[in-house]
Amino acid sequence: MNETKSILILTGAGISAESGLATFRGPGGLWEGYRVEDVCTPEALAADPALVHRFYDLRRAALENVAPNAAHAALARLDAHWSGDLLIVTQNVDDLHERAGARRLLHMHGELNSALCPACGERRPWRGALPPGLRCTACGAGDLRPDIVFFGEMPYAMDQIEAAIATCDMFVSIGTSGAVYPAAGFVQLARHHGARTLELNLEPSAGSGWFDESRLGAASTLVPAWIDALLADQSTQSSPMSR
């Protein structure tokens, strides 16, 4: 910890599951009889826009009934008090990190509370239902769609994320399956550039073998404990008595 100045944190569905949000695939990988892949692709949107929009409308509505948990709050506290570089990259499309107070944050897979114009790329905040067929106010063309990175599409801000991984001292993965690329490959990239790697997860991920250390348990317990130690170490290093 003494040498840690730059941290990149990757969060996944496991951190939001403790707030009551179902993981993306859910039990059996089905949603109302559909495979998630069948409602989360550009082809699915073209074939049945009403179905795809309803899927995301329901997920957006579910956000009204949940709140950030202790893991989200701890990460926001780290954001507020960590004096070095920090970037939280989340695969989650919910807004729980923001509601907890995190600011140094990127949503690589998009956001439920946002709408995207496929014609001009305009992204705009969106609350409530997003019916098919709405026109973009920026360009007047194209039907607005959920601002979600579908299967087969490129995640957001990959250049920025990869640059941050290349320069971080510590890479931490929280609540991820380690099965969804490109995020699943971040730990290997971080190790290649010499970062220490830590996994905080309910159970070993598909990529656990790549981490220097894996701590298993609930994110709401593991994350606050890790951050308490990290900030205490920072305080010790910056105090006059330690110089």
C-alpha cells in the first residue's frame, strides 16, 4: 500500500446485487422466456424495438426501489479522500455509484438513465419510459434507443480506460464474473504493466488466477474494510511524523 498512488477499480453486477438489483442475466439467463442476448443486440432492437425498449424500461424503473449499499458508499468515500489518481470503471448501467457520491467514474457499458441517438451519437439524460420511435432533438433523425452497449458493440471510453490501466499502481476488481470481455482482460493488461492486482468477490471469478490476491465475501463487507485500510495508510504516509 505504501507505494500506491494510482488506482483503477472495476466494478460489476455483484456490487449492485447487494442493493437488490438482479444481476444482468438473472436466474437461468432468461427474461420472460427470452435469452438476455435476444433482447440486448442491435439485431434484436431492429426486429422487435417494443420488446427491447420494455426490457430496459423495466430495468430503469427498478432503480427507483433500490439504494446504494455500503460498498458504493465506501468507494465514494475513497473518491472524496484519495489524494492520488483514481478511476472507477463500472460495467453496471445503474446509477448507484453516482447516488453514493462517486465522481471519478466511467460507465463502460452505458447507462439506464440515458438515451442515445444512433444517427448522430447524441447522449442525453432520460428518466421514465423510453418508447420506440422518438426522434432526436439534436439532429431530428433516428429513433432514440437505450444508451446501452449491446452485445457486439464497442464499450465506451476504451482508450481512456486502457491508458489508465497502463499507468495505475493497483488494479482492483469488485463483484465481477471475469467472463465478459473486454473487461475480463483488464487484469492481464494491468499485470503486464506492473500493477498489483486485487479481487474482491463473493466467489472466485473466471479470472481469479490472474490476481495477486483474492478476498472472498460480500462486497458490502470487503470493500469498506479495504478502503478503511487504504485511507489509513495514506494518512500515515502524509503525516509529519512519518517524514
